[in-house]
Amino acid sequence: MSDSRTSEFIERIPVGPLALVPLQSIEPLGKKINNYLAEWRAERESEHKHTIAFNGYQKENYIIPTKISRFGTGEAKGTILETVRGMDLYFMVDVMNYSMTYSIFGQVNHMSPDDHYADLKRLIAATTGKAKRINVIMPFMYESRQHKRSGRESLDCAMMLQELRAMGVENFITFDAHDPRVMNAIPRDSFDNISCTYQFIKSLLANVPDLSIDKDHMMIISPDEGGMGRAIYYANVLGLDMGMFYKRRDYTQVVNGRNPIVAHEFLGNNVEGKDVIIIDDMISSGESLIDTAKELKDRKAKRVYACTTFGLFTNGLEKFDEAYANGTLAGVLTTNLIYQTPELLKREWYINVDMSKYIALIIDNLNHDMSISEILDPAAKITKKVTEYKARRAEENQQMELDLH
């Protein structure tokens, strides 16, 4: 962290002593975030650090232990095992962690998003109004795909935001929301929808050594009209062209709750001989993504990489193994914001994008009541990273030529 930022931090009194409350669903990510915060704060030297305002500022562990107790009926209660009086609390939850189970009348029940959300409310309720401020970090926003109404339908995501606000949550942080306009449900409250653009580009450049980042060799693709804004940002920052697919659906029938896709139609420049990067917010079953990759390969694209914030892989990994084996997909990048199976982490085609440092930086800023707008716009950092990558590639190519002579 730069000296100017360090001095800015130590001159700003924290809102309250920092406390992290990662639920069991997001424990591994919570521990990584804690380690970054502990390391940064241990390095900060300040004449104020022994004053009351900075009491408890430098610690090895900011995590508050919690417990969710279950009865045989499946009912539960949340308990916070240490005092949180006067603290700035950061609750973290992964509503997509289906690996967790509990017993209900002797049957094993996998936790659903509803169960995780209920546990979050239980622990917020257990603070009993003693915390100085309550913040919620929910990377995958609960019920975010039910963000608008068509006919007589529930508006679950908006209801969730209003419910948390009523419970005293002041800051709500999520990543790549399916539709961020759902923030209109709480217009006077702090709602941050954070993009993972820089982390994706950084991971791609670190794992693929031979990319040519220019209009002649690379292109950004949006798999549907909904992800256009995201793809346009990548294309503009990297100075590339963009193409998009739109899904032609059969509206006369419904399969698995959705109208089936008849065809993927492409709009954009020629992709022949180019590396293409598909940008999306989530991989659900993955069928749509693999279909898009096939369409691009049919149009003679060189390599196809997919960057998606959330890898749900609801239908397993076999289709992706197959797509990688036959050259349809060269690699898939998703973040560690939600649960990743051990099988996924072992896959040759998979690139894990770690978000813990970024979240730690956001928490550090918020705890000091500092602006996070600079952190949220990573354009300058991306440009610097790409310039370094290009310079390194040019140097390597030069060295190869010298070796050949």
C-alpha cells in the first residue's frame, strides 16, 4: 500500500473498532480477508495508535466467532460469542454454498439460499442493537434473478434489501448484481455493486503468457444483450472491438421455468483468427456459454476464454471437460466469491480469481469512512497492467530472436 494512502488511513479515525462476521458459508474467504487486514494494519505506524479512537486497531484477528444452533425440527437460532458493542460490523455470507447440510427430522437437508439468508438475519438480530454500524457483504445477491415483476410475481430481491434496511444495515455490498437497478428498493441507503474487471484481467494475463491485446488479435464478446454494459467496459478499457449474441427463444413453451433457446444470433465484426473473451455475470448450467463458444469456434475464432463472476455449475463439470478437450473452450475464469468444489479447483481449464485482497481494501476504506469510488474504477490499474504485460512480451520476443541468431 502506498505511503500517501497509509498516511490518509492513520489520520482518519475509524467509525468503530473493526469486526468481521463471516458466516460459515464464506469462512475460507473471510479468513483470507482477515489476514490482509491484520497484515496492513500491523505495518501502519501512527502517533495516534495508542489513543482511545484507535483502540483495538492493530489485531491479529478481527473475526467475531458465531454459532448457528439447529434443533431436530430444522429450526435454528444464531448466537454471537463475543461482545460487539460499539463495533463496525461486516457480515459476510455466501447464499450459494450448497455444500453445507443440517438435519431435519433425521433427514439430511442441503442449505438453500433461503437458509443462508435466514442465518444472516439471525446473526444480525443477535447483535441486539449494540453495534455501532452494520454492513453486509453478500457477493451473490440473494434472489437477484427475481429482480423485476412480470404479472403476479413476488419481488424477492427488493424485499430482502428492505428487510435488511429495517434490521439496521447501513451499507450493502454485492458483486456484479444481475440487475443493479434493484437498489431502487432502498433509494436512500448505501448500495455498492462492485465489478471484478481488474481481477479478471490480472488473472488472465498471469495465466496466459501469449495474448496479443489489440484489435487485430483479440475481441470481447457478450453472450446476450443483458451483459452488454459489462462487455462494453472491457472493450473500451482494453481498446478492443466488441461483439454480442442475442438468444432467439421459443415463447410458445416453458422448459425448467424458462423459454428454451432456439438459436444464438451474432452481431459484430469478424472473429476469425482472434482470441475471444466472453464476459458474463454467472455460469448456471453452462449450456448457453458452451453454445456461444461453439458458435465462435464455428466462426473460426482462435481461442475462447470465459470470464464470469459466479461459477455455479449447476449441471456439473463434465460438459466443460468435454468443451476443453475438443478445443471449444481454452479456459474458464470465475471468482472465489462463492463456494467452489474441490473438483473444480483441480480442473486444468479452470483459473481461480481471488477477490479477498480487493474486499479487504474496501472494508479498510469503509471502516475509516473513506471514499471507495477510486477503488471501484480500476481503469488506470488495468491500463498499467496491460502495458507491463505488452512490454514483457516484447522483451521475451526480442530475446527469442537473439537466441535464434
